[in-house]
Amino acid sequence: MAGAKTAVEWLASVAPDPESCRWEWERNPLGVALLPAGRAWDVLILPGELGYPTLDVLTRILDRPGPVLVDFGDDRMGFLVPPGTAARWIGTGIRTAGAGTWIVVPYPGRSTRGVRWLVQPDGSGTLTDPALLELAMHEAAASLARGTDE
């Protein structure tokens, strides 16, 4: 559970009042907090049908990708990337959350009925490299176009 505690501290560090955020988050029956993007990370939001194959590609080439969120119903996946990425991203069909936006973040290590972690943060600040994510998306899209799972 030490990893979850570190992840909680890392995530809560972006809140306007990290201590208050952590206290509320730990007691929230839904197990979620609203946190600002653009400070420690931005989020690139992919449609689930592209997100899952993209995550498969990333996990084949990386020991551990950065944190990845998925929403209820698996319709959208959010890849945590370095701050500033959202402002520069020009990919079609990909939504972004950067400076000035807030996202719902589940408490690490706790199951929730809505948004959940597919790849939990480890507290170290590891994020997915956006260039690598883009290459993985292209490979995943090409596999989907061919009708294969490679």
C-alpha cells in the first residue's frame, strides 16, 4: 500500500490545497477527486476503441507506461503525459486536458464504479512520452484498419 500512498501524494500535489484534497479524497465514498490538469501532467483522451490497442502497443515496448485512466463504459481512455502537451497536440479525434482544465481522478488502489486506473501512477511522476504515444496510436490505428490485433 506504500505505492498507493505515494501515488496519492503525487496526484494530490497538484491540488490548490493538497492536504485538504487528500483528506477529502480519502473519505469520499465515490473515491474520486477533481484535480487540475496542466501542473504535473496533461491528459490525452482517446476513444476506447483506439485507446486499448494503443495501450497494448505501449506495453509491448515499455516496461511501464505512464498512468492511464478509463471512464465508465470504457468509452474513453486518458493517458497522462507531460504538462504542455495538450497545448501543442494537433491530432484529430483526440481530446486534451491541460492548463485550465480539471479531471476526475480515482483514488489509487481503490475500486470505483466510474473512472478507474488501467495503469496506476506509481508516485514517481512517470508519464507517457507523447511522441511514443503518437507512434503507438498510429500502429494501433493501422492494425485496426487491417482488422488485426497485432
